[in-house]
Amino acid sequence: MRAVRLLVLGTLSTHGPMYGHQIRRVAEMINVEAWSEIRPGSLYHALHQLEAEGLIEAVRTERQGRLPARTVYAVTAEGSTELHVLRERGLREIHSPRDPFDVALWVAVGLPAAELEFILRQRLEAIHLQLAALVRERKQGSENGSLPSVGLILMRHGEVRLEAEIRWHTELLQRLPELAEGQYNSSPQA
């Protein structure tokens, strides 16, 4: 499922007709990039694709002052049906995150254990920094009232995922000597 399609259709359905920049501002305000794979820049491509598929339609063009003309979009009947399907699928399906690190670790044969340990410690530090930033942002959004309750709980979901990554990376570091002796120094039996 393309989450960006769900976000665009859901935003238009909830807030009514909007132009692309308004949808992007909503995505930025809820910091969708921090807790989903959606990048605000991908919203414009999604708008054009959804319009080409007849799921949204241009209802008017607005021009304010010297700003460029902006196309205002609304959800069509077909788009409402698509929103319902995507929302149901998104709420019911469970997707495990995929990280290319897992494949890289699988093929890290021959990499010196000290180098791998250094990389793992860097990753662990980066995850700690991401978690700290997300916690700060959630607390700030809570204190100043800029995020609705659902936004706060979704940010907390991101925090829990990062906390799990920290635990896993810590375990991996502890088991690194075992991996270096076993997996990386043996070859499969023919």
C-alpha cells in the first residue's frame, strides 16, 4: 500500500478541497516524515497520479497576489471508495519494517570484527540521537498544543520502534564475538 496515497486522500476527505502546498503543510505540521515513509516532496507526484486515476479532481484554480496559480483538489466518489479500502487495509495489515542493514550484515563476511563493531556503535549512537529528537519534538508538540492526540500517540509509536532498535543493536554488539567466530568464519556445507 502506498501510504502517501492514503495521506492525500484522507487529508482532502477530512479538510475538504485543498491545494498541494496546503496538504504539504499538514504533512509537515504532523511531521509525517518522522513516523512514516512519506516524504513531503512525494505529495505532488501523488496528487498528479491520483488526479490521472480519477480519484481526485481539480475543482478550481486560485491565485493570491503575485503567487503562482494553485490548483485546488477534492476527492471524487471513486477516491472516497479508494480511501475506504486503503484505510481499512492500513489499519488491519501488519508490515514489518525492512532495513537494508539486515542484508548488509548477512553479507558482511570478511569484514574485520573491529570495523563491524565500529559501524554498529555509530548506528547505535545515531538511533539514540533520532530517539532523543523525536521525544523532544513530541514533548514540545504536547506542551504547545500543536499536535492532536493522534499525532502524539503516533510519535510515541515511533519512539517505541526506535527503543526496540536500540535493544536489538545492543544485543548484536554483545553477540558480535560469537558471530565473528561462527557465522562469518564458516561456509555452508555442500
